[in-house]
Amino acid sequence: MKFAKLQAFVLAGMIAANSALVPVGVVKATTPAAPPAVAAQAAPAASISTQMPSGLSASVQKQTEAKAASRDQLAGMATMGGALPGMKADPNQPAVAGVGSKLGPDEARALAYVLPYQEPNDFAHRNYCGAGAATVLMSHFDANFAHKVNIDQVGRDINLDPDSGAWIKDIAGPVNDYLSQYAGHKVDWYRPGQAQSKDDLRWMLNVDIVQNGVPLITGVNTGGLPGWGGQDVGHIIAVNGYWKDANGKEWVSYVDTAPPASGYQGERFVTVSLDTFWQAVSGNSAQVW
């Protein structure tokens, strides 16, 4: 969701002190255009299980039905690919390397390949996490998206206020517009939603990542997440992985685009348990899925 305005002013001193810091290997808005990391792949045949689990909220059930009606829009679209259940993961993909030893077994793991991205490390972009998350999501479909559409344009497209951020509900429309332009036909796969329970969130991850191999966006509160040192602020991230390990424990992989100036000192690719992730999501639950 939106950062509080007070938080923006608190971050100002940190930004001044850290404005030169940029982690190695992170895409910057000023980086010259580069070829895709891998050859584009055709998206897997989109599908949605008609067997929805019990306990889903009525709104998520309704949105699942709407997404089922849109699933053919994804078929044949060029993407960076992914490692869906039963597929081998490509170790050359940043998304795979970012997960490392936590990557789940082939038969139980779903990972949509995306590229890392960091928001500009300055005061003017202190609340651009919504634009950063949209950029990561779009990198799954177009590895050069960050070089074609700069972060300021994405911010304008999603009605981002530099003083307070963006509303997650405003991200879905522009993302669909980007995808429609990229695909050459109408795409309205993504829609604003709200997970009201861990079951809702798990199902969203299942539909987008496991069944269709595409990332999604969610709001979180950062207090319990790695890299934030307990700092608890509203934040927006792109989620690209979900799996169970050999013991049945559930894991989620996401990309955090926050710069060091915001107080974030973690990795770009982050993996946490679903329990930890839901705790972060539940206090700021809004999704683009």
C-alpha cells in the first residue's frame, strides 16, 4: 500500500547518507539497454483447476472464475519461462541462483523466472516500490522492460504519489495494458484482489505461479521480513516462487526492489516460509493476481 508521509521524511537522512550505494548486478534505470538474459520462451498453456479448495473467500472464488475466462490470453506469449512442478530449474537464471539451497524439489516447486531490479537510490524515489514490483513482474514477459519503460513512467502509469506511494489496486490496469501491447492482443489476466486468509493467498500463488507460471504482486508490512532490521513499513513486492520442501514445509520466493536508502539491507531475491510471508501480508493484504 502507501508509505506514511512521516516515513518519507524519516528516510530523507538515510537517503542522503546512502545515495551512492547500488548492489552489484542489480538493474538500474540508468543502465543502457541489454539483451535478454535468456531466449524468450512460449508461455505454458494457461490453465486453472476447476477444483477450488474449500475455505476460499467469495471474492477470490469469483476472481478465479474470471481468470479462468481470461486464461487463453496468456497462451503463446513469449516469457523468460520458469521451473514448474516436474521441470528442472535453470541454474543460470538469477531467480534460481537467488533462491540457492532453499529451492524445493523439482516435483513440488514452481518458480517464474524474473529479473532483479532496484529502485533508484535517492529521495525522489523513496516510495516507488509499486513501480518496482510492476517492473519485476513485467520482466518475466519482457527481459528488457526496465530498459524500455523507465521507473518514472511506470510511476505515472500507476498513479504513484512520490510522497506516499501507490495503491495496489491501481497497478493491475497498467500491467494489463503493458501486456496487451507486448502480446499484440487484449490481456486482462491480472486483477486487484485481497487475500483474506492464508488459504486465499496460497490459492493465488497456486493459480498464478504453479498452474500458469507467472508472477504476482502483493502488499506486505516489512517488520518480520529479512533485510529490514525490524523496520515496519507498508511495502509492495513481486512474488515469483512457491513450493513445498521434502518435509512438507511451504516456501515463498519474492523480489524486494527497495534501495539501501530506504533502510533495506537484504538480498534482491528473498525466500521465507509461507507462515512468515502470510504474517507480513496479512497486515497489508492487497494483491495484483
